[in-house]
Amino acid sequence: MPAPIRLRELIRTIRTARTQAEEREMIQKECAAIRSSFREEDNTYRCRNVAKLLYMHMLGYPAHFGQLECLKLIASQKFTDKRIGYLGAMLLLDERQDVHLLMTNCIKNDLNHSTQYVQGLALCTLGCMGSSEMCRDLAGEVEKLLKTSNSYLRKKAALCAVHVIRKVPELMEMFLPATKNLLSEKNHGVLHTSVVLLTEMCERSPDMLSHFRKLVPQLVRILKNLIMSGYSPEHDVSGISDPFLQVRILRLLRILGRSDDDSSEAMNDILAQVATNTETSKNVGNAILYETVLTIMDIKSESGLRVLAINILGRFLLNNDKNIRYVALTSLLKTVQTDHNAVQRHRSTIVDCLKDLDVSIKRRAMELSFALVNGNNIRGMMKELLYFLDSCDPEFKADCASGVFLAAEKYAPSKRWHIDTIMRVLTTAGSYVRDDSVPNLIQLITNSVEMHAYTVQRLYKALLDDISQQPLVQVASWCIGEYGDLLVSGQCEEEEPIQVTEDEVLDVLEGLLVSNLSTPVTRGYSLTAIMKLSTRFSSVNRIKKVVSIYGSSIDVELQQRAVEYNALFKKYDHMRPALLERMPIMEKTASNGPTEIVQTNGETEPSMGESKHPPPIGQPANQANDLLDLLGGNDVPVIQTTMPTKTASSGGELLDLLGDLSLSGGPAPAPAPSVPTSQPTFLLDGISSQPLFNDIAAAGIPPMTAYNKNGLKIDFTFERANPNPNIAVITIHASNSTEADMTDFVFQAAVPKTFQLQLLSPSSNVVPALNQGTVTQVIRVLNPQKQQLRMRVKLTYTHKGSAFQDLSEVNNFPPQSWQ
Amino acid sequence: MIRAILIFNNHGKPRLSKFYEHYTEDTEQQIIRETFHLVSKRDENVCNFLEGGMLIGGSDYKLIYRHYATLYFVFCVDSSESELGILDLIQVFVETLDKCFENVCELDLIFHVDKVHNILAEMVMGGMVLETNMNEIIMQVDAQNKMENTFLWELFIGIKPEIGSNFK
């Protein structure tokens, strides 16, 4: 059998291959040769063969048949063999193959070998791929080597110990005594690896952490020597003495000082020194500064030092080197939570980074910008962020859009601005927004009553331009359905009103129905919108035609809707106006507690026979009855009208829930039905006599204390509801200054005959002790005759096991509340 | 901790691949390909840090790379390593290769993969940085090479080699 070719030859041969297939062929031929050579147990050439095998493995070809050969090489006495053998073991073997356990004995012998390089090889292999069993067996040897005076071996042993600890954390204690004088080594290699070992131990075990805190002075001294020692040729990198070691020590100091005041204090000076003395013209200096900044921010440093750190980061941001800017943005992101004001100072630089060409920097800048948005800078920041949204890559758009929505919701300076911003997002990044943004936007629009005309006009104009962005189209068709009458009547105050006829509007909506770009959901929206317009427009016949066409649509959803609307036209025409009236204001979900029965009726709308509705708010009704009993003739108590708004009928065989509710848009004195639960689906056409008021402007009426006895204090705060000035909205705040909670707390109220009162549900019925919290409840009082407000209050609660009850009269209402 | 060290050329051919975490062979090749795709798309004047691809661990891992002539040197690290420090480490590695091979070029790496592995083994062990002093590394590598040659020479002329010299 001819001698196997050398590695060099093989490589040369492979490089001459022109195609992948040719290369594969050559490799297969060589593999076959290697296999037969292995079978012959040829000691001389084994080394060469394994080297070739490793090369082929790197190119991606299977080489597992060489694993046993590697073991044989390791067992050989020749250094060359051992070297290749160990390399092969590291590349080809791993703990999932049982074969690797055979190595344990070899490694053990080699760890005790007389040649340090052989020992080094063994340590290296153990440290790279040792499994937990191997580590357990050999930990003792490693520990012995950790104490040797040979620095070459010591540093390798240190890293090997780190690997052992990672694999078998219980063995950490074993290495503790050996670490005692690791730091007094002069050799930088050993110092470096020792610091790594100490770092690993501190990170894994809080006991070790407290134990090693006493090393802080020593570490500080070493760092000081490094900085002050002047030029040392062997460790010098671009003029700085062993930057790698400096960075490592800084990292360890960070871990040690993290929640410990004493250690942090001991480090303050050296950190300040490093921060001010390091040369920043080269990357090495910046690496050290960066690490120093991270350490300062993490430990309990004094504020002067923190300001210094943030200023360094600010300087980094202006650096030309992209890497430095990236690194600065990353650390600012970490510190923005704790040192918000300091980071705000650099806001303009951060916003400039949004325009950078580099994707990584842009992403960091975007995240940081969202973190910096607050009430003061919202307008400016939003302008920049919207500009960014226009021009950024698709991978950013979804995150950016969500961020914009969140920020706008928190800090919007005005409703119009909010709506404009959301519209801008929908038109530019419409297809990337999250699914729940459509309902959120619709809720926002309903709540801003004065903006309805403006909103529907803008949305209509947007629809004319572009119908491909589904969220925008859905919101627009919903709004046109609701407020189409405002659109054609040209009532817009904010903008130039556009002249639009009913037919044009219907054209647009019908266009949506037939367009290929519309998803089924969108089509559903537009069909419903067309239907709603039948009560607002006069061209009912056209609408009837459209609806009847879709009665035979292939899409089941559309078909069902159309059939039901048809039925509405034919048999229940008298109910149509009531059904399709304006939607009430939807309150946000996070409002009053227990009766928050959010029944989602799904995306679709009300079908005729739908009988899902949240159960009527029974509690207030009961309260009313009790009060009636109590108070007898004098004050005619409340009219409880807290029936939920829902699909109902004014007659007919359908749901006769809301018997005493006047349906047909009655006069003002009829108290507006409350919407105590949030309407989860805005599509749900409910009954409302009037659009409810939304934004409650606090009218500056001073709050008052209505009741204060036995530790229970009830305060009233007032708001005037817009636009109906006859309604005062009172919020009661009940607090308890005794040491026991008051449970089963019920608040009832009655007012004179000329008033009408409505109690919404309380936030809870437990008033926590010692003023730890308050129970709030909202009362609406209608006072059309502007008489002086008086109220009788009944309180019941359980305190320390016994029931309490009290009646009281409240007469000290401030005059502004009823005038 | 360093998860992997990869060297490949401008066409994606691997010249050195060392993984400090275990993956199957297929995964290893896939990682090399994916890394090449991510890194080759980068412009010349953007920063040297990239978020890692999905295969090699997702968001906690970064790719730190440098481009020298026809070769990309890529270190895949997790958050416990300083990014700027690793950049310097790559520089030290390349300078060491330069000293060992005398004006190193891609061909040297192609024909002496095992030597490159040996040099790397003196610098990074088990995913952690072992030695950063260039001269120290070179000294140790030279000593080990001398041991190899001694063996071969003595084998050739028939003398039983004596093990036991401690090079320091």
C-alpha cells in the first residue's frame, strides 16, 4: 500500500477541483484510502491521515470514523501524534459520544506528564470539551496544577477550572484554597486567567462574592500599577499597558461592588483616575473607558462620578468611529432608566443617529429615542420618529409603529395631534401595525367628539388616495359609516371642509367591497358602514340594492351580514333607525372594577337574534330600592339607569331588556345610560339616546369632605362634564384610618326630587386600613333646574367583625358644583 | 464567553472553524453559511458588531468581525465579553499569525490549518481568553514546534528521544 499522501498534497489537489462534484469525488476517494489505512493499524501515518481528515471535516464532510483514531494518537508517546490527536478530539468528539470517556485515562496521565507542553495539551482539551464525568474525575488534577509555580501551566489550569465549574458547579468549593495567592502572581497571563476564574466564581455563588470582596484593595492596587507603571514593552498595546487585563479587572470590580457600599467607595478613586487618564485616541483606550463607564453605572458610585460617566458616553456619541457610537448607544440604553435626566441632555445627538446608515446603530438609536420621549419633547421627537418611520427598513417598521402608538397615547398634547399622528403612521406603515391598533384608534376617535368631522374628512381623503393599507381602510370605513352625515354636510371646523356628495361616498365604500386589495375583514367593515349610512343618508334605495346583491355572496361572512341587513330593511324597518344610531362613548377597559364584564362579541356585529349582553348592573338598582325603603316620601330617590347598552328593540318580539329606557333619541333630561363596562367591539351598535360625553374637563371645582366619622373619611371631587353643563360628575374617595380593613363597603346616595342621580360601580368594596388605599365610585347628578345640591348618604360596612351602618346628610356642596 | 471563532474568505469558504459549544456537523456548516451571509452584506464603513443569526443563539449573542484583505475573522461572543476588547483580540491574533508565518496571507492559512489551530489554542481556551501577549504566545508556539521537530529528527536517525525538557 503506497504511503498516504501528505496533507499539503491533498489540499493542493482539492484546490484544483473546479466544481463541487469534483471536489466531492476527490474527497471520497481520499476518505476511502484513509479508511483502509486505519484498518491496517498503521502507526507511522496515522497522524498524517487524521490531519487530512480534520481538513475535510472543516470543509463540511463527515469525519466521524476518525474518532477512535484520535484516541489512539492521544495515547501515543510522540508529541506530534498527541498534538494532532488532541486537536482531533476537540474538533470531532463531544460529550454525546461515549467514545470520549476513553480519553479520561489518557488525559489523566498526560496531566502528570513531565513535559509541560503535554500537560498543556491535556489541560486545553479538558477545558474545551470535557464532559461532566470527565471533569469530576479530573478536577483534583486540575486543582493541583492550579497551585504549581509554572506560570504556563497555571494559567491553563485556571481556565480549565472555569470550565469544570461550569460543568459541575458543586466542585467550586474545591478550588477555593488554590485561589488564595493567585492575585500575587507577577505573570500577566496568570493574572488574567485568575481574574476570569474569580469572576466566574463570584457570578455563580453569592457566598463566594462576599468572600472575595476582601480582594478589592488588591485589585485596585494592581490596576493602579498598570496605569502608573509607564512604558512596559512586553505588555504594551498602542501605548497602554495590558489593556486586556485592565478591562478584566474592571469587570470583576463591577461585580464585587454591585450592591456593596464599602467596596464601591474603595473603588471610587481608581475609577475616576482611569476615566480621566486614559488616552482615547485609539480603540484600546476606548475599550477601557467603556468598561469603566459600565462599572461606574453599576456600582453604588457617587453622583459626580456618574455624571462623569455619562459625559464620557456623550463624547463617545460624537466620535467618528462607528463602533464607539454603537457601544455608547448600548450603554445609554442601559442607563436611561436610572439616570434619565443626564441622558436627556444628549437627546439631539441620539436623534441624529437615527439617520445613520448603519442598521445596528439605527436600531439602538430608535430604542433609546422611545425611552427618552416625555411630555416636554413629544412634539419634536415624534416628528423625527415619524420621519424615521417613513424611511426605515421594513424590519423596523413594526417596532417603530408600536412605539409611536405607545408614546402618543401616554404623552399626546392634544386630541387632534394624537389623531393626526396615528393617521400618519397608518398611511406610511399601515401594513406593519399590530392588530389591536384598529380598535384602539376607533375608541380614541369616538372619545374625541369634537374631532369627528375633522377625522372623518381626513380619513375619507386618505381613502381616496390609497386603499391598500388594511388597518387604515378599516378605520376609515368604520368612521364613514358612523359619521358620514358630518362628511356630506361639510361641517369641519379644523380644516377646509370638502364638498362630497352621498353618491361619492357610497362609490368609495362600494369600491372597497369589490377591490382585490381588501381582505374579508375589510369587506365586512365596509358593508356594515354602507348599512349604517342608510339612516344617515337619503339614498336608501341604492344601499338596499347593494345589500341585497351581497345576500348571495360566496363569502359566508358577507352573506350573513347582507341577509340580516336585508331582513332589517324588509321586516324590521321600524327598528332600523334605533339600531343604527350613533355609537356611545367607549370607556377604556381599565376603569371601574368588579362589574367589568367584558364580553367580547367577536369581530362581527350584532346579528338580529343576538342575546349576549353583560348582566345588568344589579347592585346600583338594589341600592336604589333600599334607599326608597329607607327614606320614605321626602326625597324621591334615584332613577337607576345603569342598564348596559346593547342590542335591543323598542318593541317586537325581540329582547325586551331595557324596558324603561327611552330609545329614540329622547330629550335631555332622560339620564344618559351609563356605559359601565367597556364595549370591546366598537362595531357593536348599541342603543344610546345621545352620544355620551367624553373628556371630562376638571372644571376647577374644589373637592370637599362629605363624611368623616369613626375613621372612615369620604371625599368628593368634582368634574364638570362637557358638553352638558347640567351634569355634575362626582367621584367619591373613601379612606380608612383605623387599623382594620372595612369590608363589604357599600355607598348609597339619594337626592331631592328635582335631581337625577346615577351611581356607577365602585372600584372595590374593601377599604384598606391605615389609609393604604381608597375606594372610588363615580356619581352622576343631573341638575337641570340648577337648584342647590343636597344629598343623603347611607354607608354600610363591616369593621372588625361587626356590621356598621350610618346615615348622613351632605349639605356643604360648593356652589360651583350646581350652578 | 466566546462561542465560536470562524475564518472564511470573501466567497464563504471556511479557512478555520472552531466551536466552543457543541453543535452537530450540519449545524456547524449552517452556522458558517449564515454568518457569511450576514457579514458579507455589510458595508465597509459600518460598525463591526452584528446581532447573531437565529442559529447560533439569537439575541444574546453578537458577531464581532474584522475584514482583512480576502479574509473575514468572526468571533461570536455572548454578553460577558467586552465588544471593543474582542476587536483588539482579533487584532492581536492576526498580528501573531503575521509574526509566525512571516507576512501571512490566505494561502498560509489554507496549507497550515493545524498550525493556526495551535496558535489559537494558546490564545483562547474553552471559549475564554488565555493569553494576550503576542510575544509570549509566539514563544510557546515555537517551543512546541521545536519539540515536534526534535521528535521527527531523532526518529529519523534512530535515537530514542528524551522527554523531559522544560522550556520556559
